[in-house]
Amino acid sequence: MYKVFGMSASGNCYKVKLLLEQLQAQYRWEEMDILKGATRTPEFLGINPNGRVPTLEIKPGQYLPESNAILCYLADGTAFWPSERFERAETLQWMFFEQYSHEPYIAIARFICKFLPADHPRRADLPRLRERGYQALAVMEQQLARRSFFVNGAYSIADIALFAYTHVAVDGGFDLERFPAINAWIERVRAQPRFVKMA
Amino acid sequence: MYKVFGMSASGNCYKVKLLLEQLQAQYRWEEMDILKGATRTPEFLGINPNGRVPTLEIKPGQYLPESNAILCYLADGTAFWPSERFERAETLQWMFFEQYSHEPYIAIARFICKFLPADHPRRADLPRLRERGYQALAVMEQQLARRSFFVNGAYSIADIALFAYTHVAVDGGFDLERFPAINAWIERVRAQPRFVKMA
């Protein structure tokens, strides 16, 4: 049985939970409180030297970090990751976009707003994070104005990866009302079989 | 024939060039001067709405952005991307690590030092970038102390992805002498068949 080292409030961890539920896979969830240093213990650094969650235990001694690599592992051979060569690469394209051009702005803005004190100096970063985050949302809007899901019109791990922090972007001060295609896509994702909400 | 929209001084673009050479694939290179706005023209934004290079033209009208997604596309079905399920995911794990925990610090420090004026305000970011960059290098060192290449001891696109900015980290003020396993790995990558240098 899989074991997920994860923090329920993290979008990166929610991605893994959502896919496991949609695959009807069996797993145990080990809740890790990042803010209390759970990912910095010698024990956990032995599991993932980069000290991050989610990390998937496939079996004792076999561990896989990086949320989007975990999605690829779990989705391999299923309808959640297309088997056609170019569509596979397009799925990865959106997942790398998510980790490079989206998450560092939209997830970090949410973290600052939701988890740090109101007078924390990192609030000074918010204008720049929002500018870059809105750029990412505009790229998504353009794609979703033409397609119902990111790759070839079919729900995939690219949608799961991008849904995680997009649907809670309001927590970081983003106004999603500007993006009608994104809003319609969020509703399509929510309507997928075995969809579960983020904690 | 493939066409690569790329900037020769960019490590992300160099990844694609190195793999294409090692695959002995035919391609044309279209040099794009990012600093002069070549990725912000309406024409290029029609090709890649995120306005970034490298972007691969597979055939006219079929484009793939994101350096690491391009590596996966090109390496699919070759020895550069393992076919075993867990090894495939481990390869992706290191490629997501590269884009999230490595490139934003090591490549950006290099960009600031090499391409911006000596009195540019972004130089104030360098201490933080170096702290995070050294954390990424320490994670790599730990893996390379145990293995000759990142995944299962065989040269793969994970090595190409991480080599690109690691071997020029000195440009961003990083001291690689602290990392003997990384230095030995750099020499092993350089010794691969059909290796080509970065411009």
C-alpha cells in the first residue's frame, strides 16, 4: 500500500491525494507539519534529502519526491496521462509550466497571505508575486478558451497539477473573476468522477 | 526537420542542443535574443503564449515549449529516458527538482552576474539566491556521492537537465570546489559520446 508524506493544506500534496482517490488506489496519509519542522528531521531527510512534501512511499525503502513526478508515476499506464508521444510531452509541458511559472507566484502568495503574520516582511513580495501570477493565469486562460482541458480536451494530470493552486488563488489575493475560461474549467474539474476537495 | 527557437547563452536552450547532438537528430537553430525582446513579439507569442525559449518546432504548426518537456519528447523511446516505470519517474523527479529548486537560484544568479550591469538593484538578491543554490548543490552532491549518474547509474536526460546550469554555476559566484562528487560527475558528462560545449 502507498504511503504519502504530506501536509493537507498544501496544494502540491493535494494533487497526489486527488489522483490517488480518482485512481481508487489504496494509501495511507502521514500528516507532516512543515511549519513545525517535520520535513527537517534527520529521519525525513533520509527519505527525501531535499526535505519537501509530498513524498510517496511506494514500498518501504523506495521513495519518490516531487509532486508532479509522483503524478506521472501514479498515472503511468492510465487514462490520466495520455500514451501518445506528443500528448505525453504536452502534459509534461503544462506540469513544468506549473512548477516554474505558476506555483512560485500563486502558491507563494497564498502561503504569505494565509500562513504568515499580517505584519511579516515577506508581504512586500506580494505585488511582484501577483504580477507574475496573473501572467501565468493569462497563459492558462488563453489555452482554456480553446480547449476544455489542457491536453487534447481530456482531463489529465496536467489539469490536476494546475487545479491545485489555481482554485485557491483567491487565498493569495488573485481575482479569478477576470478569467471566465479558467472558472468554467474549475467547474469541469470539480465535476470529475471521484473528485475530492482540498482540506 | 526540427527547429529550435533558442538563445545560445541560455542553459535551458543548451539542454536541447546537447540532446539533439547526442541523438544525432537533424535540426535548425533559430537564435532568439531575449534581451532584445525576441520572445515578446506577437509572432513568437503565437508560437508560445508564455514567451519563453527554448521552444521546439516539431513541424510547422506543432510547437513544444519548456526545456525539460522537450527533453522528454526527444528522449522518448531512447536510452536517454529509462523505460522502467520507477526509473522514468525518478528521471522526472530530478528534472522537476532542477526547475523548482535549482534553476531559479543557480541560473538566475548567473543571469544577474553575467548579463546585468554591475550596479543593478537585482544584485541585492544574490545572497538569498546563493543560499538556496548551495542547498540544491548539496542535494546533488549527496546523490552523486552514491551514484555515477542521477538515475540508476546511467546517463539520462536528468543529467542533461542538471548539467546545463551546474557546470557554469561559477558564473553566478558559486564555488564548486566544495562538491567533489559534482565535479567528478561533470567530467563524466563531458566524456559522453557526441558531447558538445555550451556556447
